[in-house]
Amino acid sequence: MMRTAIFPGSFDPFTVGHASIVKRGLPMFDRIVIGVGVNDNKRSFMTPEERVAAIARLYANEPRIRVVAYNDLTADLVRREQASFILRGLRSVKDFEYERDIAAMNNRLSGVETVLLFTEACYSDISSSVVRELIAYGKDVSAFLPRPE
Ligand code: ADP
């Protein structure tokens, strides 16, 4: 039985904080499917296609990582990919209650277990929304965006 984890998120854009979670999660699973959630109600910075392409480029040399877009529930993606785990990151107590509630609901919907990894301290202040704000004001964000390994 393949141990598959879904790493779901908006990834608008995918940051070094996200890349750290993927890198540290990889030894725990046979494969990780990075699921780019498409939310029509949320105005996005990059299109879902751009986000998928950018992330896929990062992991082009890692056959155990796949990137897909999805526009239904994470629990539905879990079933499609026959995954047993959801991988998520935890930066602070602010993230905690939100993550606990979606983990409980996803478990209810598809029996999946959520595995949470603490952020690396050096990335605890990095979020996609902060990176978007810096870009909007013309700042150099290259330090926050991962490069292919
Ligand atoms: P969502 O919109 O579903 O919260 P995000 O793209 O913002 O999606 O984040 C996806 C996951 O990555 C979440 O579990 C989030 O807590 C985690 N994450 C985001 N930034 C970091 C970071 N700097 N360090 C660790 N985990 C992070």
C-alpha cells in the first residue's frame, strides 16, 4: 500500500515555507500530491495554471511529487488520489484552531489523518499574503520564493 499524502493549499504563491514542509514531509511518505486549491470566490494573484506550473518546475526532478489543481473539497482529492494523509504546516497558535477544525472535518468526510509539521523558526513570518503585499509595493521577494533543487 502506497503511503500518499496530499499537501493542499492556495500556494498563491508557493513560498520557501511551503517548500520546507514538502522537503521535511517527503521522508514520511511514498509520494506527496501538492493540491492547488481553486477557489472562485477568492481573487488570486497567480492563476491556478501558473501556480501548478511554477510548483511542478521546482519538483521536476522528484518523481515522488506531483502537482494538481482541484476545485472541489480536499476530502474529494484525498479519495481520488487514494491518499491516507493530509500534510499541513503550523506557524503559530493562530494557525492552530483553524487546522484542528479542518483536520477534524476532513477526517469525518474521508477518514484521512492530518499530519502537521511545525514551521522552521526562520520561516515562521512568511506567508503568501505577505509575499503578495511586498510584490505589490515593488519589493524584491526572491529570498521568499524557492528555487529548483
Ligand atoms: P491555505 O489557504 O489552505 O491556508 P496556504 O497556501 O496559505 O493555504 O498554506 C498551505 C499550508 O502551508 C498551510 O498548512 C499553512 O499553514 C502552511 N504554511 C504556509 N506558510 C508556511 C510557513 N512559512 N511555514 C510552515 N508552514 C506554512
